[in-house]
Amino acid sequence: MDETTWLEETVRDLGADRVGVADLDAARGLEAQPRDLLQPYPRAVVYAVRLPGAAVETCLEGPTPEYAHCYRVANEELDRIGFAVARALERRGHRALPLPASQLLDRERLTGHVSYKALARLAGLGWQGKSLLLVTPEFGPRVRLGVVLTDAPLPAGRPVPNRCGSCTACVDACPVGAIRGVGTEDHYRSREEAVELSRCAEACFGFAARPHIEKPICGVCVRACPWGA
């Protein structure tokens, strides 16, 4: 069995819905915490778990307890999968570092270790929409992402074309008008080009104060996207 087939079967058997490999040479300009996080690794295994559609559909004006619950469970599932994938890669003689599924390192800028969405785009799982979310052809943005960094010599995927076109569903739905409506064929030069992050962050942390939400999440633009609906 070749490495690509082995990886796909392993990750899917663990419960992921999509998996791909990003060439980290193409990601060297990405901001990472710590700065040298990506340096020892030529590849990133990126995988996605689909969120239950019924939970996403509840996010009419913001996150609901039902959506928040599925969000938490999805992150736990991603961490479980990432831990198992890293162990499987190590058993094959490779280095592998699973990254946390949802660890916020900078509250003001809403950033973690590295942009999983950008890595998923490089791996060919989908494109970044006007909301900056990863949009997959099968499930739209209704996914959560996990990443395992590795030195395994895995064939890398290729970015897929952006298919948002003239659609403004996420722009129109955003409760605080944070999405600027700027399209891109490839990728955004900066996150601020696409989204006014201060507005988005203020809204998400406001939602986090609601009963049974706890995390700075929203879900409105996830629900609004016609892809995966």
C-alpha cells in the first residue's frame, strides 16, 4: 500500500470526513506561534470533521447551545484523531506533531498556532471564502479542521479554484457587518483584507458570554453559505 492510500484509509477509519496533505514550503510566509513551528516539517496532514447540519441550522442570529455542544465535541474528536495519526506516523518511523484543534493563543487577533484554513487550502480540501472560512465542495464551511505536522514524505495536494463567485450570502448574514465582501481567486494577502477582525472578535466574545456557549464562536456565516447547506 502506498503512503497516500495508507494515510487516507487511516484518517478516515479514525472518523475524519476529509483528509489532505499540505506542502509546507508553500506555507513559509504564514504566521505561526512559535515562529519556528513549521520549520522542522515539510508536510502537514490536514483533516476535517463535518458538523451536524441540524446544529448548524440553529445559528440564525448567533450560536446556540446545540451548536456550541457540537462545536466542542468536534474539537475533541479532532484532537483524538490527530493524536492517533501522529502515533501511527511515528510507528512508521516519522516525526509527527499533532496541533490542538481549537486553542486560541491571541484573543485580540483570534489566532492560534497557525491558520488551519490556509493549510487546508494548500492541501486541496477547499478554498477560503469571503468569510475566510474554508469552504469544501462536499460540506461547505460546515467542518472543523485538525492538523498534524510531519516529516513523512507524503505527496502533497494542490489548491482548488475558488468557487464563491459573486455570492454574498455570508456578507449579508453577518450580524455585525464584519465581512467586507472581497473576493479572491487564490488567497488573501491578509485576513483584514477579507474581514474586519475587531468586529468579528467583539461579536464572538459577546456570544461567549451567553449561557452554555462559553467559546468565542458565531456560526451565522457557516449556516448562510449555500455550499454544504
